[in-house]
Amino acid sequence: MMRKFFTGLILVAVLPMFAASAAHAKGSVEAGETKAAICKSCHGEGGVKPILPEYPIIGGQHQDYLAAALKQYKSGKRKNASMNGFAAALSPQDILDLAAYFSSQKSELKMKY
């Protein structure tokens, strides 16, 4: 009986840590907005109005896609001189935060059906 009590007590103490960790693993929109200042120079405000037509709209893109793209730029698997240099300095949390921010933006990429 005491063993079940202590097991339950441990679960009650430990589970919130896992939940907080999982929520943080998705990235922070607010932190991403701060980190995205340099992105505006090519992708425009919120990533929805690129400065030049050859720059992609990243605002409103899927979060998983954005994170994967940044990881590929960082590793060199995806090639673009500007993006490779920029992504090289990003931490895993920076990538998650930027992906969260840009995916939260309203853009023509999120059309209603």
C-alpha cells in the first residue's frame, strides 16, 4: 500500500516537468519574434512580404517544415549561402522558436477551404 502511495507521489511530482518540457520543445512564438529581427531583411515583416520575389514567404508555413528547413541549412544539407551562414549560429531552441513564430503568422499560405 505504501509503495503505491510513493509511486503515485513520484508521478505527481515528475509529470509536470515532462509536460513543461514537451510544451517548451515546440518553441515559443514570443522568443521567435525577438529572434526573427534579422529575417525581416529578406522575408519581410512576419515572413509574409519578401523584399524580392525570389525570397520565399515563410510566414504561415507549417512549423515542422520550417524547423526541418532550418536544421537542413544548419547542417549544410540544404544549400543557400545566406541561410547556411545564418542557420549555423542557431541553437536547437532558436530553430524551434523561429519555426513557432513564423508558423503563427497569418498569410496567404493559410487559405480557408
